[in-house]
Amino acid sequence: MVDLDALKDRTDRAVADHADQLLEASHAIHARPELGFEEHHAHDVLADLLEAAGLAVTRGAYGLPTAFEAVAGTGGPRIAVMCEYDALPGIGHACGHNIIGTAGAGAGIAAAALAEELGGTVVVLGTPAEEGGGGKILMAEQGALDAVDAALMVHPAGMDLARFGAIAIQQLEVTYHGRAAHAAAAPQAGRNALDAAVLGYVNVAALRQHIRPDERIHGIFTEAGTAANVVPARAAATWYVRSPTVRGLQKLKGRVLACLEAGAAASGCTMEHRWIDPAFADMVDNDPMIELYRENLERTGRRLVDPSSLQGIVGSTDMGNVSHVVPAIHPMIAVSPPSVAIHTEDFVRFAAGPEGDRAVLDGARAMAATVVDLWARPGALEAAREAFTEARSVGRATGRPTVGGDAEG
């Protein structure tokens, strides 16, 4: 009979033994924020940490210079712990990815100490550019998940939440072309591309009344002319289109595009558009894995809250795509008071404060213990697989790592 409590005490001690290095790494990444696909410092900090702990590290993994893969164990169930470490433009680690990266590394180090004994393999995947670049998707396309049995990560927030309301998203870039003219001397000779963009925006604003309450459309103008006395010959905008599921996203994309094209037609202009790949899928949380994590988080003195009774955090993540390929979870770990939102300057301070440090260590402990359960608890991995298969059967998980371009899905 496997003594799971004793095994988890050992992973707890491993996290404690590496606590100083984990927190030092978290602070180093926080102090030097890097944008997606530019995270060379964070990549090296985490790769060095994992290598020093005895894991076999591949730097620049799966064709991405700032991705890595660290492995311990040689067989059995292969469990992936995801690390993120990119920052946001202008406000640095306002999403707390320094915590995600170091908690993931800590979980990998702790689980690695038991991998051979329990006949399992832990894989720590360093996944760049979560904030729009889709590093996990690109890595999956290159085979990073091919042999993985389950995947997990934790994300900082204002509460300890069982799941993140991650919905599908795709980014759209549109460019309008008109004809320049002097706005006072000969406006009749022009075709106003800015008018086209504005009319498209107004059309989308009208559409918002008639979409699902859990869908989102938001955009900005990125070009709007060069001088007020010249009819703009060119205007451009960037849009984000979000829906709770991949299938819903495909339908909403068509409606949004029709609104934007109507603006061009009404103003006598033309429009080009480009859907930016990769799209992010919705998150399909694996309930048996959440329950394992819930039990293990309680070992740290925290209590997991199900966000169904709250106004949950809504956003999008490339971990959603992972959850369509393997059983996966994306719980949130409290770093700040509930009143402090992520992606704000206030949250930046919490991400490197005492609350952030505690989240690194507690997250590492809870995830390492969950890996132990998936290796050693009778029936645990089988239950996760069955739940994943059931989700696929009802259309919640597609088994595809990407949602590309204008493809129907």
C-alpha cells in the first residue's frame, strides 16, 4: 500500500529545500520583465535552476529560442508542469508570470526526487509568449505533448480558484484603403478610410447587443490618417474576438467580419483582413485533476473556491489549447486581495511581495503532490483520462492543439 501522505511530505521538503533559489528566481524574473519570445533572461534563470537540481534540460526546445524542456524519470505516466514567464508591455509582470514560472520549476524539482521510485516522468515545459504569442500551441505542433498523459499549472490571482474562465479568442487585423484628397479644397475626390474604420467600429458596437453575454469583442484603431486636412487614404484596426468555445468563436468571427466589411462598402473603400494565428481555445478543466489539486492545496492551508458562485476572472490562454489535447487544469492561486485585478500596476507589486513568494512555494507544493497522485494514487490517472474522453465526446475538447485561421470548427 502506497503511503501518499509520506510521499507528499517528501515533495514538501524538497520545495522547502529549494525555497531560497525559487524565490530568488521569481524576483530576478520580476525585476527584468521580457515580452513574448524575448524572454532570454527568464529562460536562462529557470533552465539554470532546473539543471542545478539534476533535471535534464533542453534549452531552446521545440524550435523556440526561449522555450525549454526539463525531464526527470524514464518511464511510466508522463506529467507536464507548465511554466510561463513573459511580461506585459509597459506594466511588466502584472500577470504574475514570474510566479507561474518558478512555481512550475519548484513542482518539477520536487516531483523529480520521486520520479524513478514511483516509475513516473515529470516534464517541466518552459512555454514562452502566453500573452498573445501562443508558445504552448507552437510547442504542441512540434510534438511537445505527444507523449504527455496530463498537464497542469497555476496562475496568480486575487483568490484561490478551482478554475479560470478561459474562453476562446482570435485576433484580427484589418486595413482599410481609400483615396487621399485635400479635405477642404476637394473632399469629393477622396474616399475616407478612417470613415470606413469608424463605421466598422460602430457596426461592431451595435452587434454587441446581440451576442451572448459571455462573448467579447474589443478593438482599437492603430492607424487613422496623417493630417486633419488630408482625407485618410489608409486606416487600420486590431480586434479581439472571444467566445466560450471554439465552435462559438468561428460563428462570431463571421459576424464581426461582416460588420467591418460593411464599413468599407458604405464609405466606398476596400478592406483587407488577417486572422492572427494561433487562436487560443477555451479551457476544458479536468474535474478529477481539480479535485486532486484541491486536496493538495489544502495541505498548504489554502482552500480552493469554485468560481461558479462568483464573478469569475474571464480571459484567454494558450493552456486552453493544451486542455484539448491532454487532461489539464489551470487553477488560480491567491497573490493579492480579491479587489486587486491582474494586468494592473497594483498587481505588479503583489507579484514580487510576500504574498507572491508564498504563492510560489504553495503552488509548487500543491502541483508536486498532484503529480504524485497521478503517478501513485490508484485510479487517479485513469479517472482523469475518462473525464477527458467524456469531454471530447460532448464536443468540449477537440483533440486539436490549434484553431487556425478562418477554418470552420
